[in-house]
Amino acid sequence: MSLMSVLSVGNRALQASQMGIDVTGQNISNAGVEGYSRKRVNQTSMYAYDSTYGQMGLGARVVNVERLRNTFLDEQIRKQNSEIGYFAAVSSAFDRMESILHEPGDLGVMYYMDEFFNSWQNLSNNPEDVAARTLVRTNAQIMIDTFRKTALELSNLREQQNEQMPMHVDRINQITAQIMNLNQEVAAVEIGNQHANDSRDRREVLLKELSQYIDINVIENDMGMVTVTTAGHVLIAPSYKQNIEVNTIKRELEDGTVVHDIGLRFSDSRIDFIPTGGQLRGMFDNRDVYVPEYQKKLDELAAAIVKAVNDIHVEGYNLQGVSGFHFFDPIDLKNPGKVTASTIALSAAVKSNVHNIAAATALQAVTDGRNTIAVPNPTATPPVTGYAYGDAPIQLMQAPLNPDMRAYNVITDSVVITVKTKDGIAIPGSIPLVLEEGKDYVIDYTLGTFQMLHDGYDNEEFDIQFNYFRGGFEGPGGNKNALAIAELRNAMTMTPDGLGNPTATFTEYFSSVVGRLGLNSSQAMSNLETRVFLAAQYETQQDAIAGVSLDEEMANLIKYQHTYTAAARLITTVDRMLDTLLNM
């Protein structure tokens, strides 16, 4: 080998050492950068064939700078990140619901429900006391306000899921755009048989972030470009990308309420996008499954309390001996289920006057006498006035002999109507006339009034005879109704079994709801911690491969420094030998 060849060997050694020092410096400076993969200089020996001596070394050359990373571990990390994103969103929602319910504690529904029934127990001790009645109404209103506040906060939590989705979608679209650009960078660099190390690192960081929002599948082609799919649809391809769009969908909830929710779809195909993992999936489940489940439970409790209390209260008597009042606003008597935690309210009668709280109950029903009311012939001359047909209802009396004693609290459906011709003389061969309640007449059973809705049939004049029962009032000091409502606290009213028989009290029912929420929250947190642990294990394994060890890099730096010094010494030596040769 000539001296010039040896000089070339020294030069190549200098270049290889310089590249080693450059890469080592890059590793050291990026030791704390997230997503950075350690680089390694790959060198190979150069040689030439000499017929006399065989193969002769011509020094070293740098083949490439390699990025050290395990792609399988990257895939596992992305999968765990998707699970972490999902359970983080779900766990956050359960934590928030636990805070909203305030259970156990003295700010939640259960506490004020107990206070409500306590006030009925207190009223039973002195049913004539206006202060005790006021306390019942006050505690009822506080319980109502707590129901409504809890329902509102649950509704707000559900709506927050909708509000956060567009922000996440915007970020997803930004990430996919950057990944598309990095795809092009990687392809441009690696088409020349080089490694796009830094571009790959940045792309992997973005893929990792993307996996937190949605579940993704990543496939890399021979050119180093990745195809990203989610829920079976392509988000990014080597020469294609589509965004995710936000749209509005109209849905009807179980209680009949119509809501306008956020929906997602792919921008090009217009196909609805339902995430299969990640934070977005967690938000969908929070909005459509978990929060509505507890809203429904709260609504069921409110509706059950309203129905149970109203069923007893409507049969009781106020201080004036009048019955038929609801304690809570029933909203829809034919469908009590429409009472919800957000619509529960006091009835107008109780709200306006605490005297209308029915603490007393009925004694044995008593039979009243007869009332006979004429329905006149409108063609009579002169016109007859003061009869049942008119703008004002007719007041029923307790008995004809006591016209000043009004017939309050007529027992529902106890009125028996007999229709006769005028003066009680039946028309030979005539068919008895049947009058229908609601069609021919109306009766206010509480106030004891009757009113015809028309002026008779066939221009005839009729007498209508009433037989009815009136409930017996136990007096303003009666407390049986208050006791009955107070005892609802311990009554089996909730959670029917297979035969439809209730198996739980109000408190037991809501305690089970709170317990289930605590269990769900604990499970979500446990799942989150498990996924975080698994992801950390994969990250640790990846760091062992791709992470920068400063001790190792310092050793490499010393090695390349000595290699560089030796190569320089070799060049100096050859230079002196050339001087000697030239000066001979």
C-alpha cells in the first residue's frame, strides 16, 4: 500500500470519528427530549484486492446513521394510550358525578329526603301548628331544590362532553395534517437509501398523541410512509388524508326529551364516525350511557316520591276539612313517570297556603241525603233561571233539611244520578235517559259542585236526583295522614322484583345507586391505573432500546475522541514520511 493510500485511510478515519462525535453530541443534547430515539453510527471496513498480498484494508467508512427503536413496542404503547385516554375520560366523569351527588354527606338528596320525612313526623305531633306545616313545606322545597340542582349538574356534565368534542376533533385534524407532511418528508429522504430519523421521531410522537384521542391502526409501507385507520376507515394514506367533521344529531331520550347532540363523521365519505377507543369514545359513553344512567335513577326516585306522597295526600284533609289536594305537582296525572328530578315541584295549593297540607285523614264515610236539581226546558216561557245549566256550578248540600251545610269532600265516583221527567212522572214507553260524566255534566268532588254542560234533550225538562257519600273529616287535630306519609320512609316502594313487588325503601334504593356509582368509579380508576402501568412497562422497554444513556454516550465520546486523535497522528506521520521521501 502506498503512502497516499495510507493518507486516505487516515482521512476516512478522521471523517468517521467526526461523524461519531457529531451523532454522540446529538444524542447527549436530546437526552431529555420526549420521543427522541437514540442514533447510532454504522461503519464498515473498506478493502481492495491486491494480487500479491490478498485483500488490503482501505480504512473505514460510514454506512448510515441508524435510529434505534422497536416498532412493536410503539404499537403496544399506542394501544395502551388509547385505553388510557378512554378510562381517563370515564374516570373523570364518575369522579364528577360522585361530587355532584354529595353522598354520603349533609348536602345531598338522601340527607334532605330524610329531613323531609322528619318534618312530616314532627307535623304528626301537632298537626294544627302552622309552624310545623311551614317546616314541611320548607323542607319539601329544599329537597326539590336539591333534586333540581343535582339534575342540572348532571345535565351540565353530559353537555360538557358535547362541548369538549369539537376541541379534540380540531386537534386530531391538526395531528393528521402534520403526519401527512412527515410522510412526505420520510419518503423524500429514504428514497435515497437514507434514514429519516428525526422525521420518524416526530411522526411517532404525533401518532402516540393521536392514539390518546381515538383508537388507531398504523401500517408502514416500503417507502416508510404510514397508513392510519380508525374504526375501519382510512384517515391517512401515502397520498390521501381526510378530516373528521362535527355535525349535530337529533336524539330522543327515554323520558321523551329531544336533545341535539354532537355527532362525528368523516369529511369525504360522510359516514358517521363512532370511535372505538380513546378519549372520544369515553366522552361518547359518558354522554350516552353513564351520565344518563344516573339521571334516570335520580328521575325514578323523584317520580316515586311524588307518586307515593301524592297518593296519600290527595285522600287526606286540610285544616278546613277539604280533601283532594296533591302535595307535589303531578304534572301529568295519567303518566306520573313524566315527573323528573328536574321538574319536581310543589302543587299550587300547598305552595299558596300551608293550611292545605293534608295531615288528617277520613273517618268512616257517611251517607248524605238527596239533592234534586232541575234541568230546564230552554223554550219555556218565561225562561226559567237558577237551574243546573248555566255559567256557575250548583253547590250540593249535605241534606235538603240543612241547605247551609255544603257537601264538601264528596267521595269520588260515589254520586248516583237518577234522571226523571218533570215532577217525577215517567213517560210511558220511554227509554231511561243516561247522562255521562264529562260529556253531559261535571262534578267537582272536592268542592261538591255540579254543572250541566248543555240544556237537556228534546226540549224536555228533567229533574236530576243525587245520592252520594261524603268522607268523614277527623278534625283539624287529625294526624293519621301525616303519620302515613312519614312512614313512607320505611315503606317498600322501589326496585320491584320479578312479580312487580317493591323490595327497597327510598333510602335503600338511592344508597344502592350511590354504591353502584362508587363501584363504577373504582373500576374505572383501577382500569386506568392498570393501563398506565402497562404503558409505563412498554415505555421502559422502549427506553432501554431508544433512550439515551449519558454514561454510554460519554464512553462513546471518549472512544471517538481517541480515534480522531489517532487518525490525526496517522496523517501527521504519513506527512513526515512524504517529506522525507521528497527530500531524498
